Amino acid sequence: MNNKNLFIRFSSLFAILLLLMSFDPANMTDSGNVNVLIKTNYGDIKIKLYNETPLHRDNFIKLVKEHYYDSLLFHRVIQKFMIQGGDPDSKKALPGELLGEGGPKYTIPAEINRAVFHKKGVLAAARESDLDNPLEASSGSQFYIVQGKVYTDSLLQLQAIKITKRTLFNSFVKLPENKHYIDDYKRYSKEEKADSMEYINDIFDAKVEKEFPNVTRYKFTPEQIKAYTTIGGTPTLDNTYTAFGEVYAGLEIVDLIAAQKTDKNARPIEDIRIISVSIIP
């Protein structure tokens, strides 16, 4: 490891330590969770942050206290999937401007936990794609709130197959012998060579299809099955994205935002603005 990489690794570990040291127990409610209020021009959403994912919890609290999210947009909205915000570039974005690349110059290590999953109303961290981000590290600021849909038992099993394949895909991406493919993919991405990027993706898809019959398939827990077949959610994001909170009031506002008309990039035609985010009792 060269000195530059050692410095980057040390800086990341130092940033994580600062996040953990900055957590203030006074922010916690009697239930032991920190609650936040997201005020939007469509209504209020109240969220409790999970203690099972402390790095994401503490980072979100830090940004809330800095008023980082105030005046930002929900810049990506897909009905029956999720609503996404947290891009600082959205604060003064022009109508129709493509968004989604902004954020602080750090990521949060993945805290994927089977106990917290993508049921309707869950708050989770956005991130770059598997090929760009093999370690599944989360964006420093961008988040989404799950809307999703209700699944039957049979449809849920199909989602389990998708999760298995995605997990297998990512395991191949992490292998040292495949690093040259990742390097090529990142170079093609910078050069905007979509066909070449798709070619690399197809290589990994072929590896997945070849190995898939030999792996143990992902199984949903009874808690997941109950949630996904009653209130709904987006199960394909389980095991690959970090969930770190959930809505306890204002799910109707999430539904309202998700129903708004969007452009070809899933940005709402009319701006949906986060007026403020604050810690509440």
C-alpha cells in the first residue's frame, strides 16, 4: 500500500471515529431512538433513526445540525419505488437540470443489517452502482425513502432470486482477479462509452448465470415476509443498500410525492422542496 492510499484509509477511519464520538445521547428519545422531522412543501414526514446503523445515524444527525438538507429537492421520484433527496446541487438547480451527482467528499461504509430492511417508509442511503462501488459504501448525504408496493408470496420469491443474483454479482466484482474489469469499467464511464460499460456488465452477468445453480438462495425472514405482503416495500434493495431509519408519521406525504409527474430523468416537473430537517422529541 503506498503512502497516498495509507493516508486515504487513515482519513476515512478518522472521519468514522469522529462521527461516533460526536453522537450526543441527549438527542435520543425515551424509546432510545433519535427522531427527525422533514418539512416539505407537500407536508411533514417524521422519521426515527435506527441505532443498528450508527455510522449512518450519526452522519445524518451531523448534517441535520449543519442545516445541510434545508432547501434541497427530492430530485428523483419513482412511483411504487422510492423518493430520493440530499443532493446539495439541487438547492439552486434550474428547471430540468440533471441532478444526483452531488454530495460531500466522503462515503459511509456499508452497514447492511438483516434486522432492518426495505419495507414501506424506510429511510436508506443512496450509493453508486456495484461496478463503481464494490464495497457498497453509501453516499455522504443522498438518501431515499421507500414507497414500494405489496407483494404476493410467489412474487416475493422472485425477488429473492434477484437478491441472490445481485449478491453473487457483487461478490465477483470484489474478487482481486476481476479488478482489471472494474478499472476498465471506470475508465469507460469517464469516457462515456456506454456500449463498453454494458460489455463489462455482461461479463459479470454471465459469471452470475454460470454460478447461480451452485449457490444458496437468499431467504426472507418471517418479519420481511409479513411486511412485504402487507404494507409493501422494495425487497430487491435488501442485502445491498443500507437502511438506517423509518417513517413513523407522514407516509401519506411519501405517497403524495411519489405520485407527482416527472421528466425522463425521474425529476419532478414541479419542484418538491425540503424546507428543513430538524431533530425532534
